[in-house]
Amino acid sequence: MVQQLKTDTPITRPSLWKYIGEHIKVWFEVFRFLRFKRHFKPKADGDGHPVLVIPGFMTTDWSTRTYRSYIDEFGYQSYGWGLGRNLGDISELNILEEKIDELYDKHQEPVSLVGWSLGGVYARQLAKVKSAKVRQVITVCSPFAGIDQPNNAKWLFNLVSVGTEVSEADKQKWTQDIPSPAPVPTTALFSKDDGIVPWAACMECEEDNLHQNVEIKGTHFGLGFKPSVLHITQDRLKYTKENWPPYKAK
């Protein structure tokens, strides 16, 4: 389902019940994924280009290992971000820029960026700086349209970002730029069942021939192994800026 964010769509904190539901529903999603895994035979039709997967806030590459394993099975070369736990330190973007340079030089082709939650915010920002070396961006429930809006993780982001080496002025400038779209094909996945971040904050404010919002079903915590996310990711990674079409659910 494709949906465009209206300017009057409120960005509100997910309800307490949705937050509690995250910790319960995710186990049902794990069970459904294990059933799905037994019967799903990925078609390795990818072109082998590099895909950098950036984890969400307070998580590590361990959280994306299942996601990355399927990206590999689809016929691509996935990479974790390699920086340990994502503590919201935006100074690490400089390291990730260097990583994109390294992957580009190694493969001699642009890198696709996939980011889960805060990782997707990072991915969009990296694509703005390294647009010539980034093929496309896929964000998975990433609140780039409201990183400063109320959500159930903002207090923790504020807590750990206090000790970063970035000045308050640079943090403010960075935050203000986040809603601006990256100049590369971008697929923004959002879920109205999300109990961690406001779903309306995970959408491009305007859709065009390079930017699309796609609604999925599922919890914030369970999206890394959600079959629909895997299918959409496999479909999107096939395209470049020159031939990128809107996603159509099959």
C-alpha cells in the first residue's frame, strides 16, 4: 500500500498499549517467521552490488544479521556497519562516509543503504553527502520526519547523545536537515502498528519519481525478519536511479 503523508497528519507518540504490544507481538512474528523460513526459497537474482545495513538505536549488527543473510541470498553483498552499539553518536557518520568510500572502491559501483529505525535516518543523511556513491536508500520505520518529536525512544536518544563530541549547534543543524529528502531513490517503509516511533514521522513528506512511502504491517522490533520487508527489499535492490519504478505490491 502506498500512501502520501498529508501536511496535516499529526505526529504523535505511539500509545502505551502499542508500546506494551511491541514486546508481546514480536514473539508471534518470530514464530511466523520460523514457519515462513522453512518454505521460503530466495531467488538469487541480484547483481552482487554492495548493501550497507545500519542498525537501529541501542542495537548492534547482531540485530540485522537475519536481514543481511537474506540480502546475501538474494544475490547481493551485505555489510554490517561495524561500529558496535548504535548510541546515537552522529560523529560516527564520518566513519560511515569512509566506509561507503571503501565499499565503492572495492566493488567499483554504488552502495545501497538500508537502515532500521535510527539507522535509516543515518542512511538518508549519508546519501545526501555521498550521493554519487549511493545507489538507493531503504528506510525501515525511521522517524526522519520527526526525529525531535515525541516517541518512546527519544528520552534514551537524548541521554546518550549528551556525551557526543558534536557541538549543540551542529546537532541542531543536523536535526533540521533530516526531513529533507536525499537525491537518490528512497523507499520509506512505515507501520501503523509501530509502538516505538510515530508512523507518520517515517514517511517522506512528498512523494515523487524517486521517493516513495510504503505501508507495511508489523511491530518496530520485528521488522528485520518480517516477510513483507524481505520481499520489498529484494524488489527494490534490483533497481538504480535510471530505472527505478514505484513499488507495487504483488
